[in-house]
Amino acid sequence: MEDKVIAIGPAEVMSTPAGYYIGAWCSVQYTWEDGETYVGKEPWARYTDYMSEAEAIERLKTWGDG
């Protein structure tokens, strides 16, 4: 199987059982030996530590403002 990242999304509030954080997803195209393909979504990056949902939402509002 071959996998290839085809797109990386913008920063957004993401969640896990451990908490919320600012991160990004990517789209990955998987190609099997028989030529069949599938595009799936996977976590790409975690830009912050875990925090509350409300805190993550507030931080995202000013994300990228430097």
C-alpha cells in the first residue's frame, strides 16, 4: 500500500478523550497494490497543549494574529 498526503486543512479546535487543542487534519490518499484507492482524514499536527473547549475556541479566534 502507498499513502500520499493530498491536502492539509486549516487550524481548528480538535478533541480527544484527553482534552481539546488547536490542530489540523490532512487528507490522505491510500492506493493498494490492485489499484484501488481511498481518501481518508487523519490528524496532521497538534499546535497547542490540551485545554478546555472554551479556552480552545477563544484561542482559535486569534490564531495566526502573531
